[in-house]
Amino acid sequence: MTTATILNAIEQGSQAATAVSLLYTAIVAVSALTAIMAPTEVRRQAAREVLTLLLRRRDH
């Protein structure tokens, strides 16, 4: 492998990681907003459950 190929692979990996991070952040933000602003208690509760799963938080 050449140096250019290795650097290209690192750059593509970095771009993919950035895209995944931005997508995850957007999903968490939408879940948090839904947990606050959903019109019904059932939807708010479902959004809080999703948010809990995404943030890996456990209530003791």
C-alpha cells in the first residue's frame, strides 16, 4: 500500500465517523424535543424511553 492510499483510507474513515456522530446527535436532539413537546403523555413517555436507551442511562 502506498502512503496516499493509507491517508485516503484514514480520511474516509474520519468522514464516516463524523457523519455517524452528527446523525446520532440529531437523533438524540429529536428524541429530547419529542420527550418535552409531544402532545400526549404516551408519546412523551415513549420518547423518554428511546432517549434513555440512546444515552444508556439507568435509573436505580
